[in-house]
Amino acid sequence: MKLTKSYLKQLILEELRETEGASTGDYRAGMKDQAMEKQTGITSEERQFLLSFTAALKKAAEIKNLKAAGQITTLLKRLEDELVKLLRDQAKDNTQN
């Protein structure tokens, strides 16, 4: 496909129509989120969840040793086991394809 001046104009006009009504900051933030999602495969909501979870774990660790925190230790171990299982299954699926 040849990139002509008229086709380029059409693409620019379509982009402008799509972003009409959004502020420049909103547009930049949206484009940044899209780029990050494509790069990492993690949505902004997932990233926020992970940051929040990590912050809570750090605060809890400051208060009490997480390896001796009773139910929290049990839950963290179960979470770790499930994550390892998920990653192992994913790796197995990738080698089969």
C-alpha cells in the first residue's frame, strides 16, 4: 500500500475526530496507557492493583514478619503456589504450540 498525501490527511482527520472533546492531557494519558499495555501486556487497572498490593505487603512487613503472620502467611503461600502453577502451565502451553 502506497502512502499518499491524501491518505495521510485522511488518517490524521480520523485521529482528530476520535480525540475531539478530550483534553491533551487525557489523550496523552490514554496513549501512554495503550503503549504500556502493548509493551507489558498489563492493563492500567492490573498495574494499579499490583502497586496497591505491593504497597500493602510492604506496610504489613514493616509491622510484622510476614513469614510468621499466621493466616496472612498461609494465604501468601497459597498465592505463590497458584502463581507457580499458572506460570508452569503457561510455559507448558507455549512449548506445545
